[in-house]
Amino acid sequence: MTRGSAYIGLMSGTSLDGISSCVVRFGDDGEYELLAFRVSEYTPAQRERMLAAMQQGTAEEYCRLQFDLGGWLADAARAVLAEAGVPRDEVRAIGTHGQTLWHVPLHSTWQIGESAVIAEALQIDVVSDFRVRDVAAGGQGAPLVPVADALLFASRDKWRALQNIGGIGNVTVVPPGGKFEGVRAFDTGPGCGVVDAVVRLLRPELRYDHNGLLARAGNPVEEVLDELLSHPYFAAPPPKSTGRELFTPDYVTQLVQKCRATRPGCKDEDVIATATALTARSIADAYRRFMPEPVTEVLASGGGSKNGALMDMIRAQVAPMSVRRFDEVYFDGEAKEAVAFALLAKLFVDRRAGNVPTATGARGPRVLGKLTPGRL
């Protein structure tokens, strides 16, 4: 692989755990080398600022957060570059997703994290704001990872589903060899975002259900599950996308209240098991409704793939499909989305389309992103 073929990818997802960053070298014909990956966890104060911005805020607060997050992203890029040991002049560009504050499918989308702050700090070109061009072209603006799923993670000889379980769940259906004309993708519904929010509400001392131990100790409230899964989003055909705009704090509070009201003596563990089962069943329901392809294998990535109880529920729901963690086949699944945005930066530099219209519903292929030069 040639000098200048390295790219940095930065991702801050719906779960607000932190910034995933990576350094990747890309070659020809889908070749790549992951040189470094790390997660820079948000402090409680940083997380609360972003959560608050998603619910309400002033123009001054948004202005400050835009630049402060740019600084946090720059710090993450600098740290992963040092870990990779790659000279800056060998990095062609940084691809940053930023943080989604609000997403209105088919109308508008808003990601923050000032690219000029990143470019100034590292003196490297920055490509950002990837979603807006797809929305302007009549698309959902999401999901954007399918281009990486097709180019980097396709099976040679069988159909594969790549299921991300971040704050939101999304799946990419990839044909053998990753042929673009057969790729489809959409958001299946909640990932681990609702589960984490329920855990934090019921057990404030915890950030999430470690390995699903609390969910394993409970029993889902089936009547509540059936009611939650009757929401029109789950029956809506792809292309489609969703986010915190649907799965709000009020949604979480109502889930807890419905469990308590439906089952006398409902334990915290039962509520957490219900939230966990909601993710598993929504994924399986989406597969049954909207996946006619002969998929035999599911590779799961994202924070939810490390929840053993959730993974067992998914396996039971989608059998006889096999379900493995992405890590078992490639690399740490937490790095997957950061790698995808590094790839999107490369596609921008090469003036190649970064969206998959069959996934987003856009009118056609589009070069995604906006350039902030890092050096003269």
C-alpha cells in the first residue's frame, strides 16, 4: 500500500459511549489494513451535555458544543494516530461522522463536531457531514455503513447479513462478492440504546447491563413486548431509518411503567429483560418481513454484540440462521463504523459515491461529505 494511503475514521454513535477512532490503510480491490483502534470514552459531563442538546438548548449552547465536540474529536484523532505510529504526512484525510443531534428522514439531518477545529489541530484534510447530500437527493441519509459492508465485509460465496447493534440497530444484506446491485440496508429499530437507558433509569449506578446478567435474571413481559412491536415503524417497509427521535426518554419511562402495570410484582430484571427482548424480536421481525434473500449467516457488531443475553435471544429468534460476532471473522466490531467513515473519506477523495441508493432510497449514487482543508 502506498504512502498517503492512510485514513483516520471517527465515529460517535447514538449510544453516546464515546468516540471510536481508527487508522486504516486502503489498497486496491477491497484490501485494507487496520493499523490502530481505540475508544475515547465520554466523561459523564460530556455525555450529559450531548443528551441535553438532543432535548433542548439555546443557540449559545449549540454553538459551544459544536466547537467543544470538534476538540474532543481532534483529541481522539491525535491519540489514535500516535498509537498507530503513522506520520501525519501519510494520512490523506480524516473522515468524521460527528454526533447526530436530530434526524428527520427524507427531510433533514444534523450532525455536530466542528471539522475546522479538527483540521486546525491536526493539519490534515477533514471530510465531514456525510449524511446531508443523501438527504438532499431524496434519501434517508442512513444507513451509510453499507458501502463498507459491501466493499470490505462481503462473503465470497454466500449471502450475509451484517447487523450492527449500537444505540440503534441496523442491518445490511450483502450478496456474495458484495455486488452493489444486491445490497440493501435499513434500521431494524432499537439496538442497545433503549436497554442502556432502562438500566440507567432503574440502576443509576450502572451504565449498561454487563453481558446481559440482569436480563438473564428476569423474564420479559410479553404483553408489553407485543404492544411495543405494534408501533408503525416496525411494519414500515425499507428504506427506513430511526433514532432517538422515536426512542426518547419518555419512551423508556413508558416501557418501565407498562411493565409495572401489566405484571404485579414486576422486578427490575423483568423490565430489563423486556427491553432486551424488544431489540432481539425487532431484529428477527425485520428479517422475517423484509429479508427475502437466502441469508444463512449473521455477523453482529456494536456494543450490543457484547451482551450475551441479547445475542442468545437473537440466535433463538432468527434460527436456523447462524449468528456470530463480527470479531470472530474480522476485527473488534467496535471499530467497524469508524473504519466505514475512514472509507467514506477515501471515497470522497476519489470522487466515488459513498451511498447505496437501495439502502437509503436516494435518487442515485452521490459523493458524500464536505471538505475542510487541513494544510496549504
